[in-house]
Amino acid sequence: MSTHRVERLKINYKTLEEFQKFREYGAQELSMLEDLQANIIENDSNSPFYGIYEENQLVARISLYRIDAKYDRYFKPAQDYYELWKLEVLPQYREQKYGTALVNHAKKFGLPVKTNARCRSDEFWRKMGFQPVTYDPVRDRGENPFVWLPPGVGLQN
């Protein structure tokens, strides 16, 4: 099995053009496009996007946002953590471990990771070592949170 190389994506017109191939292309990308057109951002080296390319085509992507400890309502002790959004693999590249490679990349940062299981993806997240949290209507607001805990980190009650 080949290993998939994950790289941080630059925020530029080429990346945004590639994002349009993904199902969950929405308001966030459109606002980045507007920012680009207004010359606010260019090739942001702190982009929250990571991806995998095959033959110069973006085939899988993930968004990882670092959340400050002061907003942590999941982990014990309270700490910075990553919120994982938009894990997507183009349909013709699914079942080839691209999603697994992206999630493992997120884990390498050594901080807890929170995501929301969507589209009946609970089984995938469990296989990746994530666990569901006890639903809290105030905190979770209709989401289905799953978390990955690095060694030494627990859950808040």
C-alpha cells in the first residue's frame, strides 16, 4: 500500500478552484474567494486546510482549526485542541485510505481532536480511535461530537 503524503494547502485561487470539486463547497470557501479578490489574504502559510494530491489533483481534504483552551468545554485538563471539519475524499478516490491518512495527520499534532460525525460516519470515527461524548444540548447544539484523546487527556464531566 502506498503512503499518502498530506500537505498544508495554500489559500490561493488554484486551491479554491480545486475545492469546487468537493460536495461541501460552501460559504467558507466563497468568503475566502471574496477575501482573495479583495487582496486580504494570499498563500496563507497558516491555512487550516490540508490535502492529498494524486497526479497534481487534490483528491482529499480536511480542515483543522486550533481552538484556544479558554473555549474548551470537552477535555480535562482544559487545553488547546483541534476542531476537525470537512473531511472529504472525491468519490472516485474513496476506500483507498485517504481519509485515514488525513485523520492520522491531525492526531500527529498531539492535541485532542473534536469532530462531528455526519452522514452516518460514526463507524469510521470509532475505527479511527474517536469516541462519542455524552450529548449536552447547550454545548453541542444539535451536533454529534466525537473526540480523540491523546495520552493523559480525559473528558470533562
